[in-house]
Amino acid sequence: MSWNPFRRSKIEKRAISTTEEREFEREVKRIQQLEENSKKLYKELKKYETALDVASRSECSLTLHLCESINLMDTSQSMSQQPLGLLKSTVWHLDPEAMTKVESRVSQDVLKVKFKPDESNKGIRNYADEWNRASQRLENQQKVLTFNCHKGVSEPIKKYIGHFPQVYSAIKKREAALHEYNKSQAKVDKYQDKDRTGANVVKLDTYKKGLVRSKDEYERNHKHTMRVMPSMYDYREDYFKPCLAVLVNSQANYYTESLKIYSEMANETGDISNSEQIHHRTQDTLKQIKALTIVADD
């Protein structure tokens, strides 16, 4: 809700003091700011949950594709034998029907090939498999963190936000009661200045009774609103603190387990202890690749 006290009629005479109205407006602004901040917090929490899920899925996909790539390295030589033998025995010409038959037979023979792992890739294959298992363990930890974040933080904040419409409803009732109070006060003031004729005296008496009723209605709504708004604002710490404690504790458990899992992974890297060693090893491997006759120089 965007409540604006300046929307009131400027010619409306106020039946209440300026101090009372300023105190009310100050509380309304605090409630509006609290609602805005709560909604922003909820929105960022939903983004955080999504980011956790995306990061976990990306790592699992990365390790899975790495394992598949290594398996393809192991099977490349076996894949090349039977299909190539078939192609060499085929009479090549430009007949599309013959080409289609060859492609069909090649694909069938590929499916029949029994692959044998290349022992030269055993080390990296084992490391990739270990990394894949580690990513699956991390995914389980991520699911726990996301669940705790959703149940322990996001849902409670969403429920908290759901109370603001009730507060704004009370504000509207208070404003409606104040409007009637101002109208009643204006009528009384008007007839007090008129001649004391019989008709005017009767109307003045009627308007005074209406003023008493409208004043009581306003004061009842005003007291209720001024009790609800400060309470909701003051209790925000007691409400949010346990929620955020759940998130912090869940994050601590998640990152502790992540450190444990990655530390176990680090022990599998052998003598690779820093980025400089990794860089030198990578450069040496690239030089060996460039030395192959199938690699052209730039």
C-alpha cells in the first residue's frame, strides 16, 4: 500500500491536533519502509535459492560431461576399427541411397562395439569419477541448505509480509473515521456561528450528538492503529532473528561439508600444489601437442 496523507482535501478542517497527525504519519512511513524491506529480503532469498540450485546442477553437469569425455577418449580407437573397415569395403559413388545404407550400417556397427578402457587414462578417469561422486555429495548438501532456507526463512518472511494488508486495512478505517469526525466537527462549528433560531438549535444539537459518535469511532480506530503499527515494527527483530539464525547455521554446515569434500579431493591431485605448477604443466602439455604433425602452426 502507498498511503499518502497529502491526498486529503486541503480545505478540510482538522478535528485533531497537528502533533497527533504527525505521530501517525511517522508510524505509517515506518510500516511502509518495513514492508518494502521485507519484500526485498524475500525476493533476494528466492534468488539465492535459485542460485544454489543452478550452481549445484552446473557442477554435476560439468563432472558428468568430463567423465563422458574421458570415456570417449578410451573408446575412440575401438570405435574407429569396425566402421572404418566397413567404409573401406564399400564402393563409393554419388548414389544417395547407397550412402544412406552405409550410414545406417555404420551406426549399427558402432552400437555393437565393445569398448575397452585405455590404461593411459586411468589416473584422470579415477580423478574424474571421484570428482563426480563429490559433486553428487555436494548436491545433497545443497538440497538440505535450500530446504532449510525455504522452510526456515523464506516461508516465515512470506507469512510476515502477509500481515501488512491487515495493518493497511486498519489505517484505512482510521482515515475514514477521521474524515467523518472532521465533517461532524465542521457542521457543529458552522451552526454554532448561526442565529439561535429553533431550527438551528435543533440541528446544532443533532450535529453535536453525531460529533460525539464520530469522535468515539475515530479515537477507537486511532488507538487500535497506533497500537498495531508500533508493535509490528518493534517485534521485527524477534521475528527475523531466529529465521536468519537458521540460514546462518545451515550455511555453516554446508560450507563445512564442502570444505571437507574438497579437501579430500585436493589429496587426489598428487604433487600439484599451486597454480604456478599447474601453469607449467599445462604449457608443457601444449608444447607436446604442438609437436604433433597433425597440429598446424598459427
